[in-house]
Amino acid sequence: MPSAKPFNLKQLASARSVRFGATEDQTDPTPEPKFTVSDLNFFYGRFQALHNISLVIPTKKITAFIGPSGCGKSTFLRTLNRMCETVPKTEVIGKILLGQADIYEFPATYLRSRVGMVFQKPLPFPKSIFDNVAYGIRVNHRDKASNLAEQVEQSLRRAFLWEEVKDRLHQSALGLSGGQQQRLCIARALAVNPEVLLLDEPCSALDPISTAEIEDLLFNLKTQCTIVIVTHNMLQAARIGDYVGFFLSGRLIEFDTAKKIYQNPSKGQTEDYITGRYG
Amino acid sequence: MRRRYPPLTKRITNVVMLSLTGVCAFMTVSVLFFILGYLVYYGGKSLSLSFFTQLPAPVGQTGGGMANAIVGTVKLLALATVIGIPIGGLGGVYLAEFGTGWFSFLVRYTTDLLNGVPSIVMGIFVYGLVVLPMHHFSTLAGGIALGIMMIPIAVRSTEEFLRAVPRSLRESGMALGASKSETIRNVVIPAAINGIVTGIMLDLARVAGETAPLLFTSFGNEFWSKGWLQPTASLPVVIFNYAISPYEDWHRQAWAAGFVLLAGILMVNIFARFALSRREHMVRR
Amino acid sequence: MGTSTTATQGIDPGGQIPSFKYTWVERLKKGDEVTHLITLAAAFSIILITALLVWQLWSGSKLPRHAFGWHFFTTSSWDPISRDFGALTFIYGTVLTSAIGLVIAVPLGLGAAIFLAELAPRKISDTLTFLIELLAAVPSVIYGLIGIFVLIPILSNFVVPVLKKALGFLPIFSGPFYGVSYFSAGVILSLMIVPFIVSISREVLLAVPNSQREAMLALGATKWDVTWRAVLPYARRGIAGSIFLALARALGETMAVTMVIGNVAQIKVSLLAPGYTIAAVIANEFTEATGDLYLQSLIELGLVLFLVTMIINALARVLMLTMGSHEVSE
């Protein structure tokens, strides 16, 4: 069976230019680290889900993690905001730094107000649109009445949802379409002004149009906020990722700029995955 | 290919037995209408405004009403709610959100045990617990007895509906920086509240009809019961006493009271079950 | 960018995190410990209440337990004057009325459950089940009311005469019938426990996997055959469980029984004679009991009732949990 070629830069560039009008490679040579992960090992009970992960996630870029199902990329994402702790009998060995600070040195609830997360399935709370967005603000005790409505509006604008819902802020969020609900979840996460936004396969439950809307949103958001996205869709990672990491069986096989991964991957396994040998 | 027909005897048995099951089902359901019918007929005949507004007439005399029993039942149920729901509801929250291991098992086991206690035995318990130390019967004792009877179902219902809230909803709440208890309070419980409230309504309807535990706790009262520390009349106990009495008029009133009691209980039941099944339909969509 | 206030500063990529402290109010609101404690207290109080209940029953029956010992269960006398108390009469009455109740309710309830689970189209089955479950919500005292004024006249005027004509030679149908009797109590009990049997058995039957039915149908069996030979055997433990649960309920039933059984402390073979049950005697004589031995004997009866229902409920639960597991070996 002939081996397919990996994506070449031209394909990559043209894919990006069609969507975002960029023709230059967007990654710069010495990115500032946002997350520094050293020798991370993660256990569910006796099962080791992550083996010796070390990487640096750069500030204000989009970092995408790809890999087949069950490879640990979602698990890894959840260690970044300590959501892994909500499951009993888990153990984290290794160090994760947010900026210069070890994330285990302050309360998990505080960490999560700095590192937001959006999940795969759009899950608005059974409340009004306004209350959904305001939830994070209230819970982090930043709600001064005069300011709250402004904060809510701003978050909705950043999520490109304001125009569509401004007239029905107090209606139930459950009445929105799937794509709108996911953007609401993003607005909800943005409302606390996190420096990092983690997204776990945010578009897998959405149609292509909503997916494109969210990708646009993320692309615009990265100037304000570091974005880490896990996706099972390689092409999505190619479209919007500045840096890409490839996970396989709980190990980080390769982590580099998107251009490098897609054009000229160093590891054979990466190349196999990219060219669709398995998925 | 020829189809194999069952022999005639088998086919006859089939029809006969299946028809019998239909008859059984029909007969069972008809008991409900039977009971309702008699209550509506005899009870409805005897209902009047005085039933709701007057105190019982002296023994042997006709007339009078059950105002004190109605108020008594309301007071007892109010007290039962105050006792049963916090303990039962919070216990259910514990089991659904915090509990693990042997302690949870113990809690569940004792809850089931408490649920199976015959209501008359519950009366004995509260008699020893409250009535004896106080040296008299009281509304308080009756309310405590009914409240304790409410606990197991409140626990079960709360736990069930809290568990039904998807894990991912909780995670969404926590990922925004809310602690576990904040998430429970602001996200999980509101999501489950419909089911929980209906469960409580059914619970209340169940204890509203209980008579045995009241026989030696709130006991009874021909007059108004003031406050919470005096014995009080209650609908179920009055129905019992009047029904076994030799007085025709009291029988009449027992029917009326039975009608009122059953009507209230059935209405709550119908409403609550209907609301619950509608929720199921919505979730399935 | 939005505005940040209070204690939460952004973390600069190159800078240090400022020393972070929640205010004490924030800590309280966030405090998982407090919530955990409160709910734990509630859960613990349930255990406490149950323990108190058992202790009350045990210590409240000290006198007769010491005075009579096991003799309590073999004596049929119940005499406040000579202060000789025995539970035999009431045990007899409780068992007899529950047995009558089951004999009537089990075929009726099982038949109805089969109809609702196997035969009736979904909508009819749901509606009928809803109505039958409403029946379970009818309070005991209302059943008692119907029992006194409706059931007993019907039994007196129609059922018992026929019964006596046909089967009057049997000792269980001998003697005069005054309305209040074991038989009446048994019948009213059956009406009360039928909804439980129907409801639980129906769910049990619905839980039987379709593969069981399909296997037999493919062999050309009739629907009844399938039910009788495949579904029921598979479900037998669950159905047994439902019967045990119904039995536990019947044993503890107080009001309806005491209103129609006659409340006479005697042991008679004839079902048409009046009698007494444990729950009924407690209900009637508790507030009139003179002297500690009398009262505590009643409490001991309550203890007995509690223990018996506890055991039967536990058995029922075990049965229902192990339903279908016997199929693995077949």
C-alpha cells in the first residue's frame, strides 16, 4: 500500500488563508510559556493513563492536541485545571506550572477561575442565558450589581453571541440551538476572564457551520487568551492550531509547531496518524 | 414451508388464561372506582359547610363538623414537613454527593429499615420518646411521628433525582471555579428540584392518611387544640373513631371526612405523578 | 478585557502569583467542609433515630421478657386481671389474616400483572398501572370505612351464605357469621396489598429480557405458554420478592384490620369467627393498658412485629436482587 504524503505547507497555508486570510506562518520562534509541564504521570487507581509528559504551552497561541480515542489527550487537558481531582482514586505525579506558580499551591477553585474549560457537549445550566453567563462571576464573588450586566454583555460579545441573544437574555438557555449553546458555554467560561481557555472537543457535537463559527471565535480569541484545544479532528487542528501535540497511548509522541507536525513530522507514528493510517 | 399450529387444546388454554388475566386486571382497577364511588356518594351527600367550620357536637347529638380535625391534620403535616424534609433531603444529598463506603451502606440500610417499620410501632416509639417524658399527648408528638415516617422516602427520592443529574453538568459548574458545595447548591439541586418536590408531595400525601401512629401521640381532641403541646384531633383518627361508633350521624360524618381526605390525597398523587411522567417525556426528547 | 476586582489578580506569565487568600466569608461559602458536615449530620441522625427506635422497643418490653421469656409466644391467654399475657392469639390472627389476604391477592395481582406486562398495549397498560398505583395511595382507614359499611354487608348478604351452602361442612367455614371476622379482615387486606403485587410484579415481568420470550415463540408456543413456561420461571424470584413485600405490609396493617376483625382475643379455626391481630390489639388497648406489665406486653408485641417485618423485607430484597442469576447455570 503506497504511503500517502503528509500535508505540505502549501496545503496548510491555503487552508488557513481561505478561512483567516493569513499567508505567513503565525508562530514565532521563542514563545513565552504559559503552562510548563514536567514529567507528568497520571493514574486512575492502578492504571497509568499518562506517562512522563513534558511540554510547554505558549502564551496567547492556540495549542491543539490530537490523537486517537483513548490516547489520554482529554485526561491531560483535565490535569491542567485539576478537574481530574473530581474523580476519586486519581493520582498526579509531576509538576505543572502556570506561569511561575505550581498549580497545586493554591485552591483548585481559584485555579479554575484562571483556567477555564469548555466541554464536548454543550451543557447550559437550566437557568436563563443571563444567569448562565453570570454564574461564574457570582461564584467568584466579583459581582457588583452595576458591573454585572456589563460583564455579561462583554462575555457574550467575545463569544460572538451577543447579537443573537441580546433581546432574550432572561429566557431559558435551553431554548438555544446546539451551536448557540456551545458559544454560550464559551461565554460562560470567558465571563471570569481566564488567562487560559481549555476546550475538550468543543465541536464534535456540532454541525459544520457551528464548528466554523467556533473556530473563528477561537482564532479571534487567542490574542486575549491562551487557548488549548483537544480535538479528534486533525483538520481542525491544522486549521486553527499554532502548536500541535500528538498523543498516543498516554504518551506525548511529538509536540511542535503546526507547520512542522503536518509538513515534516519527526516521528513515524505521527506521520502514520496524520496520513490516516489509523485513527 | 408449513406453519406449525399449536393444537386446539393449547389454543383454548391460551385464550382462557389470557382472558382471565384481563379479568384480574379489570377487577383490580374496579376496586378503585368502587371505593371512589362509595365515598363520593355517601361522603358527598354528607358534606356541608358546617363540616368545614364547626366543632363536633356532643356525643349522641347530631350536627357539628370537623373543623378542628381539619386544622389538626394541617398542623400535623406542617410539623412533619419541618422534621422530615430537612433530615430526609439532606440525607439524600449526603448519599448522592458525599457518601462512600460502609457508612453510606449503613445509612441506606437503616433508611430502608425505617421505611419498613409498621406505623403502629412508630406510634409506640414516639410515645416512649415524647409522650411519656411530657406526660401528655400532643400535636408535637404526632408531628414527630409523621415526620419520621416521611424521612425514608424523602431520602430515596432526593438521592434518586440528584443522581439523575448528569455528571458533566456538575463538571461544568466546577470548571468555572465553584466548589463542590456551591455546585451542588447552585447547579445540581436546581436541576433536580422538580423531581425532588414531586417526591416530597407524594411523601406528604402518604403520611396524611396515616392513623395508627397518631393514636397514642396526638390522640384526639373534641375541641380546638391550641399551640403545639396539646392533643389534637385529626381527620384520619376522627374517621376511625366515628366509623366504629354506634351513632348513625357519626357514620355519616365519617364518610364525609373520608371523602375529603381521599380527595386531597388522590389529587396530590395524580398531580405529582403526572408532573413526573411529563418530565420524563421532556428529557427523552 | 473585563475588569478584575477583589483578591484575584491575574497571573503574569513571568511574574509571581500574589499570596492568595480567600476572605473568611468566601471560605465559608466555598467550604465543602460545612456542607459535608451538615449532610453527614442528617444522615447520621437517621441512624440515630432507628437505633433509638430499636432501643425503645427493647427496653420498653423488659418486664414481660423477663417474666415470661419464650413462654410469651406459646401462651394464648391475654388476661389483664391475672396479669398473664401471651402472644399466641395475636400471632395466630396476624398470620391467618395475612394468609387469607395473600391467597386472594396473589392470583389476582399476578394475573393483572401478567396482563399489564405481556398483553396490554403500552398506553392501556400505563393507564391501568397508574390507576392501580393510585389504589396504593388510599389510606388504611378509608379501606376500613369501606370494610365496615360496604364489604361486611356484601359478605354477609351474598358471599358467606353461598360459601356456607357449598363449603359449610368444612371447619374453616363453620359457625355463625356476624360480619366482623378473620375472613373479612383477610379480604380487606387482600384489597390493600393487591396494588403492591401488581405494581412490583409488573416491573419484574417487564425486566425479563425479550430473548427469553423469543426463544419459545420461535418454537411455535402460544402466548400463554411463553408466559407460563418462560417468563414466569425466569421472574420467579422477583415475583416471590413482591409477595414477601406485600406480606410485610399485610402483617403491619392496623386500621382496616381492627375495624373489621372484631377484636376478640380468641383462637378459632373458623374463618368466620372474630379474632385479633398484633397490630389491632396494640391499637385498641395501648392507651387503656393498666399497669406496666400490660403496657410492656403490648410493646413486646410491637417488637415482635418489627422484627418479623424486618426479616421479611430483607428476604424480599435479597430475592429481588438475585432475580435471573439462577439462569446463568441453566
